[in-house]
Amino acid sequence: MSVGAPRGLASSGQKLITEILHPLSAAEEPLSPGHDVTISAEKDKQEPGLTNGTPLEISSPASASVLISRLQLDCELEADAHDPFGSGEPRDLFVTVDDPKKHVSTMETYITYRVSTKTTRIEFDLPEYSVRRRYQDFDWLRIKLEDSQPTHLVPPLPEKFVMKGVVDRFSEEFVDTRMKALDKFLKRVADHPVLSFNPHLNAFLTAKDLNKRQGLALLTKVGESVKNVAGGYKLRARPAEFCAMGEYLDTFSQKLGTIDRISQRILREQSEYLTELREYGAVYSAWAASEEQLQRPLEGVAGCVTTSCGALEDLSDNMSQDFLPVLREYVLYIESMKNVLRKRDQVQAEYEGRLEAAVLRKQEDRTPIPVEVEKCQDKVECFNADLKADWERWQRNKRQDFKQLLTGMADKNINYYEKSQAAWESLITLLQEKQTEDKTSDTN
């Protein structure tokens, strides 16, 4: 799938994110001069903690047309070229998370992942980057995105902690599942029309050494003024459309919870059945060694059981590594969406409280409505618009994800039954041949 003309090129006239004043950040402190979000060569000399990641190509930047052509060619050859979330918009930022590596030191043991970036955006100094990040770096990025973009839905990360003794967090299966989840998280952020221009994402993708304590403290928490602004004021009522969102999330959460519990039980029963099936096949193999006349049929049964075991194991792996993680991701997505709805309610409560106080003052001394009330109204409208846009994007992603999920599950089940059926049908042929041989032998 080829990629259309990218956004953010010099000819588009698109502003940097630092030049756009968001209504919710108008009252916040300005960015300090020492923390310019543009990561340039001169900046790298002053702040070693923010040096650019090792580029895959260190030649002088090519023209925009050459970069576009190269990206289009690369993307036709790579799976990352496809629009994974069905947005239908041209993309100019491609990210991939792969190549997990285990690091052992005297203090701790952890896993890092390679984060590769290809882009034609003018906010980036180079067209390609490759850096290594660990889970806590991804968590830092998510927190920064939530703090600096409180009106938007930030995709969830896979949970950090696992039950001790149940899952080995350094096992190949767990690391691979987490890598896929981190890759999906970063792709969703890079595909977002607002989050993808966040300066923290730029630093995450390009900085060789991610200085999370000093160099990247760019923005104060935009949502900090929202958290306690409502005080003791109680929100009158959500607008009907946001009430419908909340009700949908509650229902969707219940359905996912039920499917997850049943899937877990099916997976557990499949595991127990697989254990017994393997023992069942081993009995036929041992029996065949002591029965010369029945050796071929017994070995045939053992072979059928072995084939069924392999097919069932593939089916169980698909459920544990592909099906259940998507369910869990959307459970976390629901919590993220509910969190954004609560923030919206707090902004609305602030507006209603200030408006009510202003109306009372106007009735007493006929003073005009203060400017702060109008600003609060702008915040509510901005929050509503951002939330609606993210809701529609989330619904598109959800439909696409579950379409692929259910189609994949159907294919895996069909494949399982086809393999098992073919194996047992081959046994029927073997038994018929054996019966013919026995009749011939009796006749002779």
C-alpha cells in the first residue's frame, strides 16, 4: 500500500506545536528558553543528555522529493507501511518497536527495545533514527502526553507488573507479547494528528540518552489547574452525548470482562486437555512396540494424536498471545477514556461554578460577566471537540482491531479442525489397507 504525500513538509506551511497556543494551556507558564523543543545540533552541544539517537544514515539531508520516494518504496516493502488503524490519512511518521534485548547489571535486570523512526517532518533533524528504550521510558512518555494533552485520549500501555510465579517477565513469550503491545502503543501515538506533534514524543524518538528529570521538563502540568478547580461544586449533568459515551463504556467493559473470563477458562481447559492428549498418544506408541500385528494402526493413532496436539497448541498460543492481549488492551483503553471523561466533567464543573458566581454578582451589583468565565467556556468547548474527535478515532480503531481479531480467531479454529480431520481421515485409509491385507492373508 503506497503512502500519500506526507503532512508537515516545508511547503505545507504547518506550524510547529510550540507556535500553537491551545486554549487549555493559555494560562500556563511559558516554555523556558533553556528547554527548546527543537532538537538541533547546536542544542545537542549544550545538553549532552538530549543528543540525537544514532542515525541510520548520517549523510546530508536529501531533498523532500527524494525522502518521500524512499519512504514510499520502503513502506511498500514493510508491514509498517499499511495504515494499521484505517484512518485513511496520509502518514509521514513511521515507528517500529522490535529487537528486545536483556540487560543484566549488579543493580537490576531489564529489557530494552529498539525504537526505529522514519519521517519526512521538518521538526526532525534527520530522516531516520534508531534508539533503545525500556518499559519505564514508554511509561514516562505516556505520563507526559497525558499531562500536556489532557483533552486527548492517550493510548494505554500494557501493565508493568505481572503476578510473581505465574508469568516470567523475562520469558520469550512474555517479552514478545509486551513488544507487540509497545509497538501498537507507539504506532497509535504516531498516527494521532495532535499527539504525534508533541515535543515529548520527538525527544522520545530521537534522544540518545533520555534525560527524564531535567532536559525534558518542558511543560507544567496543564491539567493541574483542572484537578481541584471544581472544589465542592457538583456537576449539574453531563450533556447527553457524553452520557451515552459513559454508558457505552460501562456496557462494553462488562462484555469484555465476561469474554475475558470465559476465554481464560477455555484456555485453562485446553491446557489440561492438551496434557492428557499427549499422555494418550504416548500410550498408543508404547502399545505399538509390543503388538507386532497391530503396530501400524496403533502408530497411526499415535500420529493422529500428535498432530491434534500440535494443532491444539497453535490454537492455544493464538488465544494467549493474540486474542487475550487485545481484550486486555481495550479494558485499559476503557479506563483511559473514562479518565478523559472525568477531566471533561471537571472542566465543565469549573465553568458552571464560575458562571453561577458571576451571575449572582451581576444580579447584585450589575457587573459584566468576567473574562475568566468566557475562557472557561472556551476550555469546555475545546475539550468537547477533542474528546469527540478521539472518540470517533477510537471507534474506528476498535472496529478494525476486532475485525482482525475475530477473523484471525476463526482462521485459527478452522485450521485446527482441518488438521485434526485430515489426520484422522488418513488413519481411516490406513485401517482400510490393513483390513485388505488381513483378508488377503486369510484367503491365502
